[in-house]
Amino acid sequence: MDMVKSLFLSTVVLAACLALAAAQWTPGTASFYGGPDGSGTMGGACGYDNLYNAGYGLLNTALSQTLFNNGVSCGQCYTITCDTSQPGGQYCKPGGTSIAVSATNLCPPNSNGGWCGSGSPHFEMSQPAFEYIGSVQAGVIPVQYQRVQCKRSGGVRFSISGFNYFVIVNIQNLGGSGSVGAATVKGDKTGWIEMSRNWGANWQPITGAGLVGQALSFAVRSTGGQYIQFLNTAPAWWQFGQTYSTNQQFAY
């Protein structure tokens, strides 16, 4: 039986390695914004506000319209490397380095000479992240990229904003696929209430149920298909403008 189990585990590991090796790189372009210290990347179209508090830090990127996908891609992770084989490749850092970044913003379609327009896979990276792979003298560099699994420190976080009956929840710091596919909320006096994406990574209940004064639980399905319930995440005395952390995290 041990031999069978060992053979099975070896097969699983081999399949995972082959899948990783077969992962395809996709051509795109990259530029940078936010200044040498990356401070200009705080906030953005995903609604994460302070990217340190939300778990993303400076290794972040804004996505072109086609990659941003109306906010579905918020929190997803990409490995990006400069492509020396393409025009502009002379501005790549030597050694073929790559950098993993998290999607935290939208690069407006008409910005940076139109590189972020619909149909163009473009990354407007924080300057500190960009400088891992390219020279800032270039402005825009050719890249190859892959979507990868996210590794996060700590658990998923829920930041609550709004007022009275208008509750907005920003869901942050997801590991695995990195992004939210569906979400529900439950007060201690309600059943589970479906939520819809308001904008970016912000979700709101589809009904105006009064949740103030109730302990809140959340259930999230990642875009990778994993479903987790985060029970009693916010106490009954929760307040707008506060973030509530959990010790649960997504693997995929």
C-alpha cells in the first residue's frame, strides 16, 4: 500500500511539474509610474487604498483595460520578464531577471501613448518593480508575462466602508488565484446575502439589509474556484473605515 501511495504522489508531483513547465509566456509591454518610492501607486481602481495595509506593498502594477477585465483581475499575480529579443530589448536589465507583481490598479486606455488601450496586454508597473527588469530611460519595454499563483502573508482581509444601509466591502490579500469570483455576507440576524461587484475589489450586498450592529460573516469563492467561509469576521460593534483580518487563506 505504501508503494502504491508513493507511486501516486510521485505521479501527482510529476504532473504538477509538467504543467508548470508547459506554462506559456505571453508577449506584452510594460511602463512605470508612481515615482522612485512607489508612493504614487497607493489607492487605485481596485480600491485597496494603502497597499501596505492591504497586503500588496510596492511590487504592484496597473493593468491595461483588456487585462483588468472590469476589476475581475484585482489582486491577481503575474511574473514579468523583459524581452531582449524585441525592439526596445536593449533596455532590459542584464541577466534575464523577472519580477512577480500584484494587480492593484487600472491603466487608463488613453494614458502613456495609448499603450493601455483595449486589446493591448500592458503593465504599468510601480517604478521599484519596473527597475528590477528594465531601465527607466526606456519608458516602455517589451516583456513576456505569465499569470501565477499569489503568495500572501497572513489571512484574507475585509475593509468596510459606506454609511447606514450602504455597505461596501473591499476584499483584500487573497492568496492562490488572488482574485474574488463571488462573495456573500451574513449578519447574525440575517441569512446569507449575495453580494455584487461595485467596482474593483469592492463588493456590496444586492439588498439593502441593515447590517449595522450585527456581527458579520463572509463567504468568498476565488476565481480559482476555492470556497471559504470567514465566520464572525467583524464583531457587532464594527465600524465603517475599519479593516478586519482573518487567519484563513486561499490555496488556489
